[in-house]
Amino acid sequence: MAASTNIATTYGLRLAAPLAIFYAAFFLAPLLILFYVSLHVDPEMTRFGFTQYAKFLFDPFSLAVLGHTMWIGVEVTLLCLVLGLPLAWLYVRAPSWAQSTLMLVILLPLLTSVVVRTFSWIVILGRQGIVNTTLASLGLIDAPLKLLYTEAGMVVALAQVQMPLMVLPLITALSKLDPSLLDASSALGAGEWRTFRKVILPLTLPGIVAGCLLTYAAAITAFITQTLVGGGQMLFMPMYIYQQATTLSNWPFAAAISIIFLGAVLVALSLFSLLGRLSKGYAHA
Amino acid sequence: MIADPQLRTAQALRIDGVSHRFGANKALDNVTFDVHGGELVALLGPSGCGKTTLLRAIGGFIAQSEGQISIGGAVVDHLPPNKRAVGIVFQNYALFPHMTAAQNIAYGLEARGTAKAATTARVDEMLALVKLQNLAGRYPKELSGGQQQRIALARALAVRPAVLLLDEPFAALDKNLRLDMQIEIKRIQRLARTTTLIVTHDQEEALSMADRVAVFNQGRLEQFATPSMVYDAPAALFVNTFVGAANVLHGTIRTLDVDFVTLTLDGAGEICGRMLQPVSIGAHAVVCIRPEHLQRTASGLAATIELGLPLGSTIVYEARLANGVAVKISEPREAGAEPLSPGTPIHLAPKGPRLATVFPHHA
């Protein structure tokens, strides 16, 4: 028993070694270098100290950028959830011939380059874009609405880009749901809303949490979409780090912001997954 | 014991000319029958015979193509499942896995807006009815199959449904537990006096539990009668062969009386039987005789013993008629009696002319 476990473990470790080495070399090592850089007081990196961290944490502007970035993530995640849940439900309930078409539609954002998708949003949201020309030709608006370079426009674009990350875990969770549970709920006198709230939601909560985790992490770090659709007026953490590092060549400060951003994201994700674990205990499935 | 003045149970159920099609496939073909209030009826038939389709139509999960379903005298066809007052115990029980046994039972009461105190009282009452008071706080996965079934039954009965539907309730239980649960469900059904339909493909289950049995074949209701009637006086060839064992012999009608006919079996002799549907002299027909209704006689159909199986209280013989057709005979075994050895010539006849049933044969 002990011997066989040992053999299994050795095999497991040996098979995992290439990936472990890859992570150590290209993920852990750069992260340590990043941390090392962040511990310097001056951009020339001659003296050690925690001043970069203090500079960020006591600077209202920097904290506002961090807060705004985290909040954008919440908005995108909620929008993805509200739009993604009906889509996932539609997919699970659709006949199999329609499912393959739907799956292609769901996966399409993943199969297209981020740059292409983002530029198409610029075309859609621009002053002479599809939305504005349609509304104008219908006589609903006199002057074009400002959609591009607004927070709302950017949230919509981010939600579209990250949608598969929400929908795929939701589909997995919903297809595991036994349809006879819904029939049972209905036969016991529950309307559709009660069935959704009391049966579907609690039993798919682990999938919902997984989808939210992925969407949130992807949305707050989406450098290209944030920059191109958000425009220059709004500053988010990825762009902030980029500016400090490349434009101002202040590598220690850029490194410190990165570490703080990483910490903030980890805290947010831990809260999400804690919710997931609680729901798992609750769901008993 | 349930003593409630608001009892909505014991409602009559009427199935009136119900047909249902899935594409070109006719799952139910003009089915009509009445179930009395408080009666336990088994819908019996092989898989794909339409019994589950009928159950889903009564529950409101599918809308039948034609016909009407009424409960307690009121047509329910336009009502969704949650407005029908039909309780269902699903084949896999469909207990909510994230709720305890007590929460499962309370679900329907809460959905109906029952007050908290009344809900708690009713849940306790139902737990007592199914004798699982001590497991109220357990989750479904912590319960055995039989316990899960009893909770599912308690959950369905808690809301006092007008009609209770049980879909293959014993299929998932092992054989020892099955008989216990059959007795248990019968006891609970008697106490609650709920009009109950049990869908099953197991004839023993149907015959032992039901007040009346509805035998289905290919979407048609072949017979609706008491278990004894279904067994002793099958109304159709399908019923005769599906319920219990039967020897099916082919022949030609030779003489006709009011109720009885004489059949010439192809090269094996003659046999007299009861006629159910009109047949004419010279027509092809089949006669069904159950193994225990055949006896060895001095004269009759000549046959040769092929095999004798002593099965404790009975002996079952396989014998071959003069035309080569195999028949089974079952007879009581006296203490110490040994079966006749293979090759022994015998003569066979039905124990009475009513016990051989003649059906027209459609080749």
C-alpha cells in the first residue's frame, strides 16, 4: 500500500517536473526579480528601502486607480453573469443540432484576436459607428452619443471579450443539473422564479463562482481593451504600470505597483473562492 | 394517522380519449379510463408502451395531442404542473441534494405559502408517517435508497395532492428492500387515502399492489380491471402473454358455440376454449392456456415429456405436442413425488373450458 503510493507519487512528480521547471524559470523567477526591483528607493536602483510601497499606499491618485480598476472588474463580471446565465441556460436546453452552432457563437470571442475584437468595438461604438448611425437613422437621436472612451462602453466591450470565460463554467454547472429536480420543484407547486432561486441557483453556485473568478481576473488585467476602448482619459492599473516602467523608466515604482496589484487581485480572488467553498458546503454536491 | 378536515385527497381522476404523438410516433392512442377517489391503480406495460407519457401528461409536463384529463371533476389540461395538485415520486426520487430531508418535505408547503408553524407541524407529521423522524436533518446523499424513497413520498404527500403519481418507484431498490417498500407504500397510501397511480413494467408489483391494473401496449389501453380479472380473464392476447406465463397454440376454428369454440391445432389434436372476440369457422386463431391450467388426463392432446423441474411446491414440465410445439405445464407436487422422466407419453387438457382463451389471429 505504502510502496504503491510511493511509486505513484514518484511518477506524478517526474511527469510534473517539466511544467514545474517552466513555472520556476518563467513565472516564479521573474516574480522574485520584480519583488527585488520593487525594494529600491531610487529609479537608478542604488539603495534599498520600502519607499516605493509607501509612495503608492499614501498617494490618493494611485489608490483611486487601483480602486477604479477593481471596480471595473466587478462591473464586467456582473454584466457577464447577467447576460451569460440565460445564454448558458439556452445552450443546455437547446436541441443538439442547435448546440453546436451556439457553442461556435459562444467560443467565437476566444477564436478571434483581442486586437481585432477591440477594433471592431471601436467601429461599433464610434461617433460614426453602427450604434450611432442606427439610432440617428431611426430619428431617436439628433447628435451622436458619446459611447467610445466611456466607462460604460469599455465595460460592454470587456464583457463581450470575456464572455466565454463566464459561459463555459456555467454550461458545465447547468448540464450537471438533473432535469427531474426542476420537474419535482414544479410539481410541488413552485413557480419558475422560486425554482430558479431555490434549486437552480444554489446547485449551480460553484459554476457561477468559477465563471466570476475567471471573468474578474481577465477583465481587470485586459490591457489592450481597457486602453483602446477606454481611451486616454481613464487610467487603469495595467496601463499605470506600463507608463511607469516604459515612459518614466521608474522600474522600482512600476514593480511595487505590480506587486500591490497582484496582492489586491489575490485578495479579491480568495474572497470569491471562499464564497465558492461556502456554496459547495451549502450545495452538498 | 392523518386526520385533517381540509383533506383534498381521494379525488377521482378521469382520462378521456387521450392521445399523444411524438412526431409520427403515437405514444398514446385514445386512452380512456376512470380512477375512483382513493384508489391505487397500476399502469402496467413494457417500456415504450406509453405509460410514462400518460404519467407526464397527468403531471402537466407534456400537453397531450388530444383528449381531456380531469381531476376531481375539473379539467386540468390548461394548468401548468405547479397548479395541478399532482404529487410525483420520480424514478430517481429527485430529492433536492442541497436540502435536508425536512427541508425537502417543507419545499412544497413553502411554495404554497403555508405559515411557518403549520409547515413545521406538517413536516413532523409526514416524517412520522414514513417513520423517519430521526433522520430529519440528513441530506439525501446520507440516506439509503429506501429512506430516500420514503422522503420523496413524504415530500409529495405533504402538500396533500389530489393525485399521487409514482414512476417506477421500486426499480432502483434491491430485491429485498422492494417488498418492504411495496408494503410500506401501500400502508401509507391507505392512511393518506390519496388517489394513486403507479407506473411499472413489473407485473408482480402491479398485481400485488394495485386495486386495479391498466395494461398498456403500444400506446393502447388493452385492459383495465382488477388484478385477478387481468390474470384470470385477459381481454387481449397481449395481456394474456405479458401478465403471467401462457402457452400460445395456433389453430383453426372448427365449431362455434355461443361463448365457446373448438379449435383444430395444426397437427396436434383439438381443444375447446372461451371466445372473447367474434371469430368465424375456418379462421386462424390462437388459444392461450396458462401452465397451471393444463392438466394431465387420460385423453386429450398427446404430448411427450421433455423435462421435469421440481420447484419445491410445484413441478414444471416442458412437453412437446405431436406437431412439435413445446408447452409448459405446472402442477402441485406431493411430498416425496418425483417428476416424470423425459420421454414419458402424456395427454393434456385444460382444467376447464373457461381457462383456455381463444383470440383471433392476425398473421
